[in-house]
Amino acid sequence: MGNLWCFNLSSMSLLNHLGFSEGLATFIGGMLGFIGAEKIREYLMLVLKKRVEKMFKFSQRSEKHLQGVHDDLVKVVRKALEYSTVDFAVIEGVRTKARQAQLFKQGATKQ
């Protein structure tokens, strides 16, 4: 019960900080305490499970663009996609000297 009381006080302080009246903050904090830590944990686990189910995956084109890229950089890009809340694609991987020269000529990059 001590954990719920601590949670109630923490939520009340947070709600007060966000501009809620003390009475409303006390009521909401009490309701959160009434719901209980176990129910809150169950809800959070449900949200996390849905997040994992919605995890983005690279398309075949992105996977193709990652071929030949340094392994450490590929790991970083994959980890970024894992944590991302929006989908993204790899539009270019290894850039040849000819491609770099072409982009430099167009003013799109520096040599």
C-alpha cells in the first residue's frame, strides 16, 4: 500500500505542476491509486506489446541500399528504425566516386 500512496503523491504533484487544481489533482491521484499499480502495469505492457507489433521494417529497396555499407552503420540505422515512431527508408547506401562527382557538379554536396 505504501507504493500506491507514493504514486498518488507523485501524480498529484505532477498534476499540480501542470496547472490542475489541488482538488482535481487529489481526485485523479486517488483514482490512480485506486486503480492500482498492477492494473497500470498491465496497461503499459499492453501498450508496449502493440508497439512491438507495429515495429517498422525496411523495404526490399532499403535492404538493397544497405548492402556494402559498413556493418556498424547498418546496426545504427536498424536500431534507429526500431526506436522510431515514424517509418523511414534508406534512399542511398554506398556512394561511388562517380555519383559523388555528379552530386558535387549539381551543387547538392561538397567534395
